[in-house]
Amino acid sequence: MTEEETVLYLMQLNESKELQEVEYQLCKKDPWYWLTTWAYTLDSHDREDPIKKFPDTGYLKHLTEVWLDEKLLLVPKSRQMMVSWLFCALYLWDTQFYPGRLNFFQSKKEEDADSLVKRAKFIYDKQPAFLKKYKVNPSNLGKHTYCKFELPEISSMIKGIPEGGHQIRMHTSSGIFSDEMGFQPEAEDAYTAAKPTIDGGGRFTGVSTAEPGFFADMVDDIVEVE
């Protein structure tokens, strides 16, 4: 659409409940459409324009398609490629549009996992109201709850956890996003604990910059991944 057509459509969308429902269903069906139409990220390095639309780039679109198809996905990355933002957003999409989801964000330290939860909350908050059909807990409206993003109406939640497998074993999770997995000394234990999630139809996504260890060995097929 041209810029003029886009403005006109947004005006119509603002006034039409029917159009809003159509848009909602499009977003529910296609996470890439939702990301590139309505999602915003925060670039702390940019003092002039820190809030940016999610970038419509080929490699991120490809990763989205692979994530939808593959229950186990391991992604070596370089910094500043938006890969962690992408998977925070994709797990938010799963949590936001579908009921009964319990997704985990795991990092080496709990505060790092909380930073990932904050990214998901930022994306959620920046959406138009009609996409936030299911609201966060009213007592936490506009606030951040440490290591937790919750939509009580549909019993869906994202929880941030530190490395290791013991917290994963306590729950039947829908999905696990392990960020900087290569820097987690307990990555193998966490992956072993996550196997029932994958075998049961859930998903596991591991992402990391280069670092020798269990993650790199799985990526290079040095250890067997079932």
C-alpha cells in the first residue's frame, strides 16, 4: 500500500470493529504479518529514535518460517541481528493469541531472563488496543512483574528462569526459549529436562553467539540431538 492508502486504512480500522476482528485473525494466523505490521522494538543505542518497527528482513522471515515448522531449533547468531528480539516476539505471539500456553525464557542469570520478559512486555504494550483482546492482570497494568508476563483470562504465561533443568522439570511447558545457551554451564541439563516438552508437541529454541560447549556441539552434530 502507498502511504496515503495506509493512513486511510488505519483510519477505517480505528472506526470498524469488523475490520479490527479481521486484522486480529490475520495476526493470529501469521506471526510474520503480525510482527512486521504491529510489533515495535526498543533500540537503547539510538537516542533520537529508540522505538522502531520490527524490521522486515529476509533472514528474520526465514527464521520465523523455520520456527513454525521445527519444534527443535538451534540458531548460532551474531550480535545486533535482532534474533533474540525475534524469538521473544514469536513466543509472545504464541502466548498472546492462544490459550493455556506456558512458555519459558531461560538465560544464564535470572535477571537476564527477566530482561527477555521485559522485551515481550514492551512489544505487547506497543500494540493497538484491539490486538490486546486478552489483558494482563489488571493489578499489573502498565507495570512490569519480575520474570513473568501473564494473561489470566486465557491462562497463558511467559516465565523467566535462570539456567539449569530443575525449574523446567517442575512444569509441563508449551515452549522454551534459551537465550545465549552457549554461555550456560548447565545447558545440557536444561536441554535434557526440556526433552519431554519437545516430545509432547512443544518446542525448544536455543540461540547463542559463538562459544565452545554443549550448544556448539549440538549445532555441529558432535553430540546427537534427538
